[in-house]
Amino acid sequence: MIKSQIWNRKHLLGMADLSREEIISILDTAASFREVNRRDIKKVPTLRGKTVINLFYENSTRTRTSFELAGKRMSADVINMSVASSSVKKGETLIDTLANLEAMNPDVVVVRHSESGAQEFLAKNLDAAIINAGDGSHEHPTQALLDLLTIDNHLALMGWESFEGLTVAICGDVLHSRVARSNAIGLATMGANIRFVGPPTLMPSQVEEAFGVRVFHNMEEGVRGADVVMMLRLQQERMTGAFLPSVREYYEFWGLNHERLALAAPKAIVMHPGPMNRGVEITSKVADDPNQSVILEQVANGLAIRMAVLYRLCGVEG
């Protein structure tokens, strides 16, 4: 792991904002917190006296739990806002909600929202540090950072010394995926080669120009020789038209099984941001493969990354 302590940002809104050195800084910090999470006593006083508010306008299990646990393990006061039972359901606007919360003087507000750019708007209008935990189909920076950390842990095993030249195939519902967008930006910043693999109906327009990636509409061609195969969840809740004939047909052409995985590089790893639709975008045998699947490792690294982000945004000197 390359060592770096460069970090001067108040907010984490997207991967597009981060330099290579800033990404390395977060990965380096997260590596130290991974050790904390392996201890018998996992709590440290790093953020004692700091207040973190989790405000999620969309359902979440891994991300919200991970941020909650990250704050608590560093001794911060963590408040989870239940939007379904809050004043939001009574018509209160986003800016009014955050203004009321800021009256409590929090240090960090972690926000997931269905509208792209919501967190940027809040960052311009509120004093607290804002962390983007997912905004519409735009970005999900902490997911990309945990994915980069996971890949970094396996570079040597895959025969690489750095991200330079690494080939990553991001497969599936790219159109609706903030994970795909953030990963493409972060991986490109680190020097990797990115492929988007999926049906034309689930691919953004002018995707090559917008992201600087290679696009494949054939799964076998897309994963051939890839060092990392990252599957995406089929986000049917965001689909308002007929994007696919059927889920069964989607699996037939785009699902990752061992036959398709065999076309990737010999030591390729398999990733998935979750939640997984087993038998739709990935088979259980591949998802649970102890030799190539690193999906549970992603979850563990998510906690370390979110601890690192909170640590940096709270202005703790490292």
C-alpha cells in the first residue's frame, strides 16, 4: 500500500472530485482501521465528542449499518434519522430538515437521496460536513472507495503491482448504477482499464465519450481476460419502461456463471455491491466461490472505508 496523508476536503460528494493522491490517502487510512476491526475490543476514542447524523431517504442495509457502526466504533455520537416516520413525510423540505438538524450542531451528515445532486446542494447551504451515501443514479463514492480497497488487497495475488493496466469489467445494469459511475471514475483515476458490459438498453448514451471506457454488448467478450469482474444489481425499481424482455432472459445472456468466469484472467476476482439477485445477475456458486469471490470482503472493507472517511472529514490529524 502506498502511503499518503493528503486530505484537505470538508465534504465527500463524489469520486470525480478526488485526485489519485486523495484516494490513496483514504485507502491508506482505511487499512489502519481494518486492523482496529480485528481486535477483541473494537472501539477507539478517535471521534469522541463528534456527532454523526445518518439521513437516508432511500432504503439501505449495508451502507447505513456500516456508517452507523463506523461512527460508534470511533466513539462518535451517531443519530439515525428514520425518514419514513419523520417530518419529511409531512411535507418538510430537504433544506428545512437539514437546517433543523444543523441547529443540533452535528459534525457530519451522511445523506442518501433519490435525487442526483441533493448532497451537493446541501454542502453549499449547510455548515456540517456532508457525505454522499448515494444520490439517484449519480454517484456512490464510499462504495467505489471500498471496491478500490478490496482490489488493492488482491493486486499482488493477481500478479499486479498497481492499478496501472488492470482490466476491470463492470457488468449489468450500468444505466441505473451510481456504483458503476463512481467506480469508473475512481478506477480511471488510479490507472485501470474499464469495460462496461451489458445490454444496449441498460447502457448510458454516448458512454464511451462520457466515461472513457470500452463497451461490450456480449458478456463473453466483455469478461474475457478481465482481472476483476464486478457485477451490478438489476435495478428494476428505477426502470420505468421495457428495458428487458424478462429476468430469465437477462440471466441467460448476462448472468455470471463459472463458464463465463473461466474466460476471465486465471486469478480474476468477482465483486458485487449488493444486494445480490442470485440467479439473475450471478449464480450462487460464483457468489460463494471461496477462491474468486470477494463479496463479503467488500462488506468488511466498507466499514474500514467509512471509518476512514469520517476520520478525515472530522478534521482529525493523522
